[in-house]
Amino acid sequence: MTAATSSVRRTIGSFNGDFDELSAFMEHSWSENKEQSLRYTSRFLRSAFECPGAGFDLAPAIYRDGRLAAFVTGFPREVRIAGQGRRLLSISFLTVAPEHKRSGYGPLVWGELLERARAMGYDGALDFTVEGDPWGGQILGVARVLRQPTAHVFTVPYMAKVLKANEAAAKNGSVAIDMPALLQEAAAQIPAEVSIVRCWSDAEAKWQCRRAGAINTAMSIDGRTGLLNGYAIGASGAVPMLTVILDNVLWGTLAPEERADLAKAFLANAAGVGAKMVVAPVLGYADMQPLAAAGFRKTRRVLQAYLTAWTVMPPTPITSMYMDVF
């Protein structure tokens, strides 16, 4: 580490809460990426920080001349690993201003976040990087330099469905049901062999079902229930396109044909809010055949997952996980 970067490290602070600046900062930096990125509006980012447990103490930032130069944050996640409760930090939104991308600011704020998380008693941290992104090629080397026990643990492919103009005409499947309670109930039914399983508190489940852009579609038939949950977000570009991220595939106790109906109902609800596409990460915890039957197809998008483990040793290899993927 150079004297210059050591000096910067001593001045790392925390995010100041200006979500308008953060949104513009992220969009400007990520416009250089090869892949089209999502557009994280100030409303979306503010909502993300309203998740229980989130806070600016877990959002290290570097400011230069009063403007953001580097930023990263982490969101607390209670999980079950090998039947034991653990606390993980889900790291997201690592961003560096274009003029500072060769300064080493990214590794500095990332390392600072890990140090803060460990000091706060977290058992580990999860990172998801887009395959082909420069940070994905650097993270293990940076971790070695910082003496962080980080390893690649999982590859996340994606499925997607382009919505048709008449999709919203389908039966929407929404029912009068306590969505947060159903989310908790259905998530608790995920098989024990899934390597990492997110556990929902009451407050977290309520936030998830009511967050900015939330889309919930549930089905209840003769006591059999299931839930698909996600959120709508815009994609950056000359022609912004509203996209829905399906990040909770919880079939619950539904029969196979009922799962297919629920998938179609979720697509109808997504089309109803003006979305043009629905994408879903494939994490191995849920049957994806009903989505395939509804028209979802594999995409070229792939994420790589990295785990920094201080006090937790998950099964090796990790073959599946139930986690939200930012």
C-alpha cells in the first residue's frame, strides 16, 4: 500500500445520506460497464437502506472536495448454515468515480467494510460480482493482500422472460393474504440440504413485501400456498426499460400445475406495472421448471459469489443457496 493510499484510508468516512448524489454517482460510474446496468434511483436506494439493520455505519465512503469518490455498503442477513444460525453481511454497490478507478479506492472501502463487519460480530460476508467485471478478477488478490479469508463459492446463472403486450390480461393470482407471513412460512420450508438459507424476521419480511417497486403474487388453493416476490427497477440506457427481479421463488406446498399458474400470474402482475422483462437468478434452492414452462430462458448473465468467512465454515462445495442477489 502506497503512502497516498494510506493517507486516504485514514480519511475514509461513512456515506452522508445524499441519495440523489449516490444515484447519479453510480449511474455515471457504471455507464462505462460493458453490460447494461440497472438504474438505482434515489428512491430505490433510500428504500434499500430502510431494510432493518441497514445503516451508514456499514457504508464506508471516500469524499474528495465534497463529492463522492468511492462507496460500498453491506446489508445484514440472518442465515442458516448447516442448521446453525449465522450473521452474514451481503456486500453491494461497490462504486468508484471514473477519475479515481486507478487510485485503489475500491479495495480500500471494501476492506474497510469487512473490518467494520468483523468488529461488529458478523460471521462472514458475501459478495456477488458480474462475470467479466474487473472487480471479479481482483477480489481474491485484494483479499490476500488484506489477509481476508475469501474464496469463490458459487456461480449464479440467470433466466429471463420478455413480456408480451397481452401478458397483463392473464389471471393475476393475487389473493387476500398476509404476504410477509407467507414469505416467512414458505422460506422456512426450504430443504435442509440447501447450503445457505436466509431467515426472515417479521420486520425484514414486511420490508421485503413493501419495499420500493415490490411485486408480490401469492396463490392459496385448499390450504396449499406459494409466493413469488420481487421488485421492479429500471435499466440504464438510451431507452430505459422497466425490469422485474424475481428474487424469492417459494413454491411452498403448491402442486406442479399450480406452480405453473403462479408463475404466469406473477408475469401478469409484472406486465401490469409496465415491466418489459422479468429476470431470475438460479440459486439451486427452488424448482425452476415452472418458470421454464412459463417462457423463461437461460441468459448470458452470470454472477460469481465470494464468501469471506471469519467464524463460519459452510459445507464444501456450496451447491445451492437461498439469498437475495443485488
